[in-house]
Amino acid sequence: MFSNLTLNSIFWLVLGLLLILYGGYAGYRMRMYPFAAGLIFLGTGSIFCGLTNGFTDYSPMGRILWKIGIPILLLGLLLTGYGVWRFI
């Protein structure tokens, strides 16, 4: 899984880490809980996307991460969209 990371995968991993960090900041300092939860879910889904090289890894672990990562990514999109709609 880690041996076939491309530059695109590394960008997804870094983006996921940044989203998780900013989600924690938004929840702790700005008290925007739905938005923060959405960013944390988006970050987790982005990390899963980066680990599986854009959800194209067909190994057994890649399939498990795909089955977990897609719903987490969609839930993060919904929560982040709701947070943006609610607080703007």
C-alpha cells in the first residue's frame, strides 16, 4: 500500500492532514461544530483516498479502505456543506 504512493497520493494525504487540523481548530476555537466535524470527516476520507491511490488499489486492504473511505468522504461533504450553509 505504501510502496506505490504517487505525488497525487501524497497531496491527498497532506490535504487530509490539513483538513483534520483545521477541523480541530474550527471546533475548538470557533465553536463551529457541524463544520468542524465535516472537515474532520473530509480529512479522514482524503487520507483513505491517498492511501489507496485515488481508490484504485484493488488489494484486500485497498478494498476495505475503499468501502470505508467513500461513505466517510460523502458524509464529510454533507456536513461541511451544511456548516457552510448554516454559518454564512
